[in-house]
Amino acid sequence: MDPKTRTAFQAAGVVVTMGALAWASVPFYDWFCRVTGFGGDPGIAVANESDVLDRTIRVRFDASVERDMPWEFEPVIRTVEVPIGETAIAFYEATNPLDVPVAGRASYNVAPFEAGGFFTKIDCFCFEEQLLRPGETMRMPVTFFVDPEIVDDRDAQFVHTITLSYTFHRLDDPTIEQAALNDEPSEG
């Protein structure tokens, strides 16, 4: 193989490798954040009620939608004070104001970042895709607790308020929305 052809193949190989790494970086970073709690991502686990402390922490709820998501989305209650280690439940409400079904998925984050590894979800609407039919309103729960180890952590022990934020993104899968149209009862 002549040097020009070999150089062209090497350059193409570098471009393909860089493209593959760029494509894989988003799911890898998402996995990394979920496993380590880095970037404020909360953990997912089961609470141990025997570890409930006398100390409380304020949890603030925040909601937003991505620019192309037509839903109205907000927390039912904006703030709650919970004992550290105690399981709590909060609700968010979403409404689809359009005359067509819309599917979405929520991404979440916890602030401050130091608290992310201690805010643990047991169950959440964000674990699954959500579908709202035309004009439908849905209340969606999130069950969580704050790990008692937060009080012993060098950085997180001084956190008094945690903010749980969700952003709903529209799914680009028209088959989900079409299936909802096919499931609707016919008028007659």
C-alpha cells in the first residue's frame, strides 16, 4: 500500500474513532453520573426506616420543559421539610394542551451537587416514558429519601436545602403517539 493511501486510511480511522467516541460520550456520562452521584444525579435504592434522624432537611421541587415540549409541567407542592432518612412522596403535574397525544421523558438533577449522592429515589415517573393524550392532565409521583450519611459527609453536612429539578423532553418517536391515537375509543 502506498504512503498516501495508508495516510488516507489512518485519517479516516481517526475520524471514525472520534465520531464513535463523541456518540458514546453522552450515554457514558449519564451512566457515570447515575453510578457515582457526580453532577447532582440522585441514587436509586430502598430506604431503611430505622435510620431516620431527628434532623430535617428542606426539599424544594422545580419543573421545566424543553423548548419543543408543549406540556405544562409543575410541582404540586413547591417545598417540603422531611426528616433525614424518612421516605417521602411528592407529586408533579403535567398537562397536554394540544389536540394530539405527546410523549415525553423527564431528566432530573439535584442541587447542590454535594447532596446529589445522598438524595435517593425509590420510585419515580422519570424512570419511564410518559404519554399524555389530548387535553389530559396527569399527577406523577416521586418517592425518595435523603440518606442519613449526609450528616457525616465533609462537604454535604452543611446542606440545609436540596432542590430536585426535572425537565421534560419531547420524545421523537411518533409510533408511541400513533399507538395512543389507535387506543382512543371511537366516538359513535
